[in-house]
Amino acid sequence: MGISNKTRRDGTLSRQAGFTMLELVIAVAIIGIAAAIAIPNFTRWYMDYEAKATASEIARHLVLVRTRAMTTNQTLNVQIVLVNGIVQMTTTNLAGAPALQGLNGIQAVHMAPLIFNNGAIANGGVVQFNSYGLRTSVPGTGIQTITVGGTLSGTPTTQYMINVAPSGTSRLVRL
């Protein structure tokens, strides 16, 4: 009763549990090395994710505009540009009136410029759908391409291409 420390079953006093300073230094060093390896990989993974999400959103919007052109029986233009890290998509009819509301832009801070038609149009362009859902924008009979991707220290990360066929269908491809 008069002993303040906990005792073991055999009646001897237990040794205090804890970590030595050397054990703590080794644990901190291991965590530091793991973080130094993981952070660049995480950054690249995030930029790849951002590029895929941006490309998917552009493809989804093109499908929406094509459907709207067919259901409203009018020709619609989608202007897609990258401005200050935000992909802006503006949909108008031939008179220039807004045809689709509600899209404020896609955050794409780490993204390289959008490339339309394999570099023929840099940093943006226009996709046009007629009332039959056919793509009527340049390059006419060929496939219109939109390339989306990020850059990490000047090196391109994973690139995605949206192919818009003359039939109006769009397909997302990882390059």
C-alpha cells in the first residue's frame, strides 16, 4: 500500500516506458525521407488528375451543347479558352446570344495552354454544332482535336485529347 509505483506480478517495480532521443531522431528522419519522396509524386499525380478532370468536363460540355443544338433546332458555337488558369466555355447561337447558362469555368491552374487542331489554334478555339448534331467547325471533314494537359517544371504531364468527329460525337483519349 505504501508503494506509489506500479508493481509487476512478481513484486518488482516496472521500468518506465518511453522512447530515447535516438529513437525519436531516427523516426523523424524516416518520416522526412518518405515525405521528400512522396511530395513530388503526389504533385505530379494531382496535375494528371486535374488534366483528366478538365478534359472530361470539356467533353461532357460538348455533348451537352450538341444535344441542345439538336433539341432547339439551331446551330450553336462553343468557344473554349484558357484564361488565367480557368477554362472558360461560352456557348452562343449564330446571332451571338447566350445559349447555355450556368457554367462559370473550370479551375485549371497547372494546365498548359489548350491546343486545338494539333497546334493550328493555340490557347483556345471554337466547336460548332448544327441542328442535326453534326460538327460544322474547322477542320471540316476531319476530326477536330482539343489537347489538354499540365506542366510540371516546364515538363508536360499526362496529356488528354478530345476528338470531335464530323458526326458530332466526342471521345476522350489519353496520350
